[in-house]
Amino acid sequence: MKLYLLGIVLLSFSFSLYSQNFQPGYYINNEGKKTTCLIDNTETIINPNSFQYKLSQGDEIKEKTIREVQVFEILDSPYK
């Protein structure tokens, strides 16, 4: 039973590591200000309602909705 629980914990931990893939990018807010940041590339592929970002690797994760920005882009991404 202990091995079963340990397996579940390790599996869930690996999914949480996979779920955050921050890549260099930027967003431009509705006032026209460009902010360079790291954008989570796991949930922004097709038709997002929001995106997660952080200003640097050690910063806390923040979120913006698409209504709060004019555009956001993950650099070197096939999706723009």
C-alpha cells in the first residue's frame, strides 16, 4: 500500500513539473506598454482565454486575460 501511495505522489509531482513550461516572450497591455517576461507555454497553444507569466525565473506566477492585453507572444514559437 505504501508503494502504491508513493507511486501516486511521484506521478502527480511529475505532472506538476510538466505543466509549467515558461518560455521567453512578451505582452503588450491595452495602454501600449510592452513587458518582457516568461510565458507558460503549456496552455497557450490554441485560442487561450488567459495566460500565465512571470517577470523572471524566480518570481511568482501571475495571470493576464486576453481582455487585458493587445497581444502576447512566446518567442521562437510557431504560434503567434
